[in-house]
Amino acid sequence: MSARLTTPPKHGHKSLLYSEVVDDLDNLKADIAVLGIPYGSAYTIEEVSNDQSNAPTAIRQASDRAVRALERYDFDIGGPLLMNKPIRMVDCGDVINDPRDLGMSYRNAEAAVRKILKAGALPIILGGDHGIPIPVLRAYDDQEGPITLVHIDAHLDWRNEVNGVTDGYSSPIRRISEMDHVKDIFQIGIRAQGSARQEEVDAAYAYGANIITAYELHDVGMDAVLERIPAGGRYYITIDADGMDPSVMPAVNGPALGGVTYHQARKLIHGLVNKGRVVGMDLVEITPAKDVNRISSIAACRLFVNLIGATIKAGYFDR
């Protein structure tokens, strides 16, 4: 057996949405696999361990507020969470990190996701900051067919570097755009001001990124946005909590008014599940200390509930 890549969840709810806890990724047998990636690639020493590193635990702790019991009917998905099917959903715990080797988190994250994909399971990723999709998407380079990235965020995330760091939370879409196995990029909910300058905006448009501002989204609706995304694709969804409206996810460092609503995000998830195949999803950038009545973590759980329920209902795991 190879060295362990993850450590079990810390306390309280030991897993997301009552899933089985496993840490042997070499012998993984699962349909859906949850993975926490608390640590990104820091820009400063102060950011090595920030409050977003507590988000995977906070999201797990909201499990019983998002789903009271597995057998209960859920009107967001049209049935109980696992649809009365023999679905094996597991929680692989959090990726191991070492403060003496800050690159370990990304290496272990990529290796863990590769093992999840090798097992044929759907990865559900709990961040951490928004650098985390970089190692996650690297792990898809040997999968069948190109990936369409669907990104909910207030910010563009196309910086080439910040403080000499090229794989931090301001750069994930720039780095993912360089991956040969990623084809189309749709960025939804962009608004206000982040780290992007004119040069990053120009680079995104030069690549061919489909940038849908929050205001365009609100004007035309999510159905119209879904129509722009090619059917039959393999979609990876990355959601920055600040892409959601602060009324839905207030626990962020950069709240921006006018964001994506829960209804819109739910419609996007269900639409993509039925339009092609969703091959993974992450939710990042929740800052638990800034939450209000845990609503951000509960909303995160609910978005994962919609993905899980929709994929099961669509027959993703039927044998």
C-alpha cells in the first residue's frame, strides 16, 4: 500500500452528508467520493493557514442542517438524497499537508483525485481557497474527452502570478486554461472588482473564455446561459463562495452584491447534469468565522445535495 494521502475529518460530523469515512484510496470502492483540500498555495506567510482552511470541517458540520435524514423526501431533487438506490458515497477526509513542505498539499490533492477517478467515483471537493481546482483539474489529464469548465465567481481569477506565486487563488482559471484537456471555459456571475487588471481581462477574452457577468445573468436568466454551453460535454463545476450572492453565502473575504442566487446555481447544476456529464465539482473560499447562522456552509451542503441527487436521478451510477 502506498503512503496515505488524507487524514480523517476532525470532529463532530465525521463526513459530509452522513457518508462513509474511508482513507484507503488504493482500494477505493465508491460512486461518489468527498475530498477536503484545506490548504492552497499561499501568497504570504500569513495566508499559509487562513480561516478558509477550516471550511471543509465547517461544511461537514452543516450536514444535519442541510439533510435531516437520508430517507426523507427532498423537494430540491425530487426524492431522498440517494434516491433509494444502492449508492456508495464516501468521505475520504482531508488532504494531508506539512508546513515544512508547502507544495505537499497540491501534490497529495492531485494524487488523491487521480485515485478517486481511477476508482470510477465522482469527486466532490471541499476547499480551501480557489487555488485548489488547479491540482484537481491536473488529475483529469488522462480521462476520456475534453472538459468544459463552468466557473461561478465574482472574480475573474486570471492572474499569471501574485508575489511570484503562479498557482494561488487569483490564478486558477489562467492555469486551467493552459491544460490541454480543458476546452471551453464559462465564467458566470463575474462582477465588481477583484485582482484582475485590464491585461487579465484581455487574456481571458483572447483565450475565448465565455464571461457572463452577474448582471447579464440576471437579465437573461440561467436557462439562456445554459443554452450557450455546448450539450454532450464533460463538465467540471467550480464554485467560489463569493460568486454566490452574499445573502446566500455571506462568509467570504470579498463580498460582492448582486451575485448568483441559490435558485440560479441549482438550475445550473441540474441543467449541466442532464445536458451532458458532470465529472466533478468543488466549492471553495468559505470563511467560517464570517458566517451568519452557518448559512454559507448549509448552502454549500445544499448545492452538493443537488449535484448528488441530480446525478443519481439521471442514472450516472446505474449498473
